[in-house]
Amino acid sequence: MQSSKIAARLSALEYGLILICFAICLTGATLLPVNQCPDEFDRSRLIVWMVERGTLPTGDELETFALDPPPDENYGFSFALRPYLSAMIGAAFVKIAALFSDSDRVLLLASRMGSVLSVAGSCWFCLRLGRRLFDRRGSAVLFATIVCFLPQVLFLGMYYNNDSLSLLAVCAMLYYLVDGYDKKWNVGCCVGLGVAFSVGLLSYYSIYGWILMCVVFCLASVLLDSGFRDKGRLILKRALLIMGICLALAGWFFIRGALNHNGDFLGINYEHVSRARVASLGYILHPFESYRDFGMSVPEYLRVKGFEWFWMTVRSFVGVFGNLNIIMPDFIYGVYYTIIALGVLRFFAVRHRGQPDRRDRLLFTVMIVSAGINIALHFWQSYARDYQPQGRYIISLILPIAYMLACGADQTALTVRNHRPGRAAELNPVAGLAALWLLLFIWAALGSMTRMLP
């Protein structure tokens, strides 16, 4: 499955795919009202703070809390206690847009441009990564199509959120892992990986498992390669380079958090302090009462409301739109998961025939373990703190799924070519799956996503 050639420039078709992805997200960002996007209004308080004051919030500011005047009960939480690079990007775009227009619609679009560009950037990295993973260009296009034309991914590209930026970070990490492996971890690859790590650190805690497993990939790739002479020296030099980049680009946020939050650099425990301060001002805060607090066991929790957490997560991973109130027909979800199930089965059935090398085995292990950690964190967050069965928190799971489906189609194309020589026969299985995936998105967009429009 590994190409023996370094990936060439993207073709006009591949740039066209990125442009289509960008145009769909930009259209949605232009048309969608705020009340059709989960958490956007509350998260946008950070953008407003930065634009109006020209400084970064710490999480103590009353204006960054989602608050209504008493006696209303409030959620009482500031998103400034968590990494908010996406808000900084949104604020920068709003500042630029404000130089030319004071229209609320223009400024709203500007605040969403970070998400628009994140999904388009994810498509670019997926195409580049696909070039390294597959000999056939069509398989690389299929890989990117499955990732970026999942309805939920494109929906994330239409409004201000952290999830789209986290997906971009993971796509970039995987690309620089493969690039570093192929180029024997030269300085350029390590710089790219350090930047990708930094974006990931400042996007979402839920993808920190990906960062951890990427580090494992780097170490394993060097230790298992007999071509390196002084492995310890190389690991130390590259580790210091990557850590230096992360410290410069992302470390400031956590150092600042520790200074402002009594040493709590993650801002998790300090949340109780900030909520107590807001409550002392007379606001009535909705308590974070989790199912664990009620003494419910994990098996009991899973059975709540007919396995609601599982089914809502499964549906919203593919696509649940609006303010989590626009659900597609069950038949569409069934088609998506049938394709995924058959593709995964095909992948494991033919994997041994392709004789994947060490790089591809390591990469697949990284993707599977990282996705597992992501799912576990999402589950524990919903069980132990705040019940949020939303597939956007595990959206990076689409990467190993896309890899398995593209590998299966790629191997099928090779088998067909061997039995029926000819370019058309080689492309049929890959092109057929890509076309089906795009048709499913069009079906979802016309039948459900358009219901978000005013």
C-alpha cells in the first residue's frame, strides 16, 4: 500500500475537491443562523471579549460566562478555561472584517472562517497523506472524500467550534508522521509535526490521546529501524526540537493558566472556583450532576433511556444538525454504517495480501489506539461530568475508518485489474465508492441540512 515515490503535487481534480469542500462550508457559514449551531453563541463570548478589549480572557471574566439575569438558572461555565485557539483565529478574522464592514452578518461569517478553513485544510492534508499511503491516485482521493464529505465534518466547517480545528490538527499530525518516517525524521518534518502538536494542544483535550500515540510512533519508528546508527542522539535532538516548538507555540497558554488558576494549568479544577465566584454575585447556576454522582454504575448508565448515549453518539458522528435537533432518517444512518461495516470487513479480509510494511502497521496502530482513547474520554466525560452524547467529540474516528475503507477499495481495484486488465477496471471500485459517498452527502444535505436554513 505504500508508494515508493515521494508524493507529487496535487492534481487539478484534487484541488477541485478542496475547493468544493471550502465552498460548501463557506456557503453554510454564510447562511446559518446562530441558533442552529450547538454552543456557538456561548463560545463566541470569547471572540467578543478579545475583539472589544484586545486581550485574552482567563476564565474569571463574568462576560465570558453563559449567564442570564437572576432568577433564571444558568449553565455557569466559561469556555476560556479550556484551550481556545479557535476563538483567537475567529477574533483575528473579525478584526480584519471590521475594517471593511460593521454588518452583523459579515462579522458572524468572519468568526466562522477558522472552521471553514480548518475543514478545507483537513482535506488538503488528507490528500497529501493519501498520496503517501496509496500507489493509486484514486485511492488517495477516496480517502480524503470519506473524511471530509462526512455530513458531520462539513457541518463542523459551517460554524465556530473547536472540533474542526482539532480534526485539522490530527490530519496534519498523521501526514507529518508519514513524512518524517519516509524522510528519516529530517528537521523540516519535525518542525511540521511540532506545529501540528501545538495546534492540537490548543484545540481540544479530547485529542490529546492522538498526540501521545504520535509520540509513540516517532519513538518506535526510530528504535525499530536498523538504518539509524546513533538512535539515542537522534531521538534526543528531535525531541528537543519538537518540544521547543510546542513550548513556544502552545506552552505559553498552559503557563499562563497555571499562573492565573492557582497552578491548575489545565483549568479543570479551577472551574469550581470560578463558578463559586459567579454564584456569590447572585446568579443561580445549574449544577453539574452526572450519572456517576447519582451512584449509577457504568452498565446502568449505558442502558439509560434505551441506550440513548450510544445511539445519539452513533447518529451524530455521521450527522445531527441544527441545535442537535435535526436528525436524518434512520435509513440514511443505516446505509452509512452498512458501508462502513462492509469496508472494515473487506479491509481485514485483504490486509494480509497487500503485505503492509512497518510504517503502515505502525500508522494503523496509532489510529486505532488513538481513536479508542478518544472514545473512552468522550464516554467518561458524559458519564462522570456532563452528559453530552455528541459524535463531534469523536470526529477524528473518521480517519481510521476512511483508511480502512480506502485500503479495502484499493486492494479490490488491484484484484479487478489483475483479472480484467485496463485502467477503467482498476478505477471502478474506488470511483464507485467515492461516488456513492458523495451521493449520500448530497442526499443528507438536501433532505436534512437545508432544514437549518431560515
